[in-house]
Amino acid sequence: MDLFKMFSKNDNSKDIAKERLKLVLIHDRANVSPQFLEMIKGEILSVISDYMEIDEEGLEIKLTRTKRDVDGASVPALVANIPIRKMKDERKF
């Protein structure tokens, strides 16, 4: 979820409202700001990019809630869908 994408002139108002609602829901679920989530996304991309080439167009990182197996309590979960184009040469590491 790219904050700058929300303000693109190519999006219609329905898509913009949908993205804004997603940001509000994420903030409410995890009690973190959208800027903090973007910072996490950047850090994850930085680390993973050392080992593989990723497709940032298909990238999706979001916060959601999941239930623990032990006690069934609902806890925040970071869910990442990161399409990999190719692995980098292992001999460099």
C-alpha cells in the first residue's frame, strides 16, 4: 500500500476512499500509524532485496488479526505477499 498512490490523478474517488479506509482499519487494528507501516515495509524490502529480486508491483503487506492456537486470543499479525522474480547469486554471500 503506497501512500503516494492514493493521490494519483489516475485513481477514481471510489479507489481513493477504499485505500484511505484500509489505512484507518490498519491503524485501528494494530494501533500503529500508516507511516510506521510504510517504514516496516521499506525495511522488509531492504533486507529481502539483498537476497532476491522482488516484484514490487505485486507486493502486499498488511496488518490483520489472527487467533492464537493456545488460548484463542486475537493478536495482530503482519501478513506479507512478496512476489519473487529471481534469487540472487548465492556465491556472493
